[in-house]
Amino acid sequence: MWVVPRIKLDGGGTITFLLALGAGRQVCRLATTFLTQKQAFSYLHKNRTELERIARARFASGELEDGIVVLAML
């Protein structure tokens, strides 16, 4: 998994990561309400399996926004 943090001005942020799909990769974006990157990364790693499962299901069903799988906190 490749992760890129992005902090929004409203105090929340997004974490962008690549999901491996066989030989290909899919960009996924997780919106968070955490104030720090450390908190957001901790959340992502703690819930990684479930978030990847949801991302794979959304990708398979074609639920993409501008070619990106968009996720929210569980």
C-alpha cells in the first residue's frame, strides 16, 4: 500500500493510497476527521483490511469518482 496524506483546512484530511488489484493499481481516497497525520495513519492501519475490502467491492461495482475509489471513515 502506498499512502499520501493530505490535510484539509477544515481540520480533517484525506489519505490517498493505492490498492493492488492483480498486476494493476487503483487509487483510493479515505476522508478522515482527524487533526493529525499520525491519528489518520493509525486509523488506516487499524482498519486496513475492512477498508481494502470495501474499496475492492466499490471498484468491482464501478463506484468511482473521477477514476478514484472514495471512502469515508467506518
